[in-house]
Amino acid sequence: MNTFVFSLLMGVPGGSGGSGSPGDIFTTLIPFALIIAIFYFLIIRPQNKKQKETQRMLSALKKGDKIITIGGIHGVIQTVKESSVVVKIDENTKVEFSRSAISTVVTTAKADKERVEDKKTESSGDESKAEDETGETPEKN
């Protein structure tokens, strides 16, 4: 039994003297090709995609983006430099970080502006609804 398993692992044909046929070489290379394909699709390809996505995120940083650093510090970008960004953490606290120290962008400046505009439109829409229901215009302070 052990000789049979060992001969299968070594790829040596059972009855021949040592000359391998092309079919034997092919059957020996199939497991190696499968292992390489598994490594590519499960490890290498996803890692490359993640690296490209991170690079895109770091190159798209702009003033006003809310970010989280690798160390867990939350802040808003005040200044964007070539290889670093200045992040406002508190009212009087600004810290300069390397771009590679930024782990995620929570919200972008453009998304924040759109949210504010949406809230303004919703609030003006609420006033018109109140006018329609009661027949009177609501008083503004």
C-alpha cells in the first residue's frame, strides 16, 4: 500500500523502467496547475483589487472629507498635500498625517453638501405640506 501511494506521489509509473510518457507528465502537472489557480483566485487577485481600490481612495482625497486613520482617529481634511494631509480633529487641533495612514473615507465633501441641500429641500417641502393641511402658512421665527 505504501509503495503504491509513494509511486503516485512521485509520479513514477508502476511497471516501466523510468522513461515517462507524455500522459504521465501531464497527470503530474495537473495538481500543480490547480494549486496555482487556487492561489491566484483566492489570494493574489483579491489582494490586487483591494490595493487598487485603496490607491484610488487615497488619490481622491480632498478638503472636507471625513476620514478615519489607521489608528482610529476621526477628523476632517483641512489641507491636501502631495504625500500628506492635514486633518482637523477638534476645534483647535490639526494634525498632519501621511496619506497611507488613512484607512477609510467616511463621507466625502460632495456627499455632505448634497445631504445639506436635501435637508433644506425637505424642510421647505414640509412647510408647504403644513400650509396645505391647515390652509394657513406657518410662522417663521
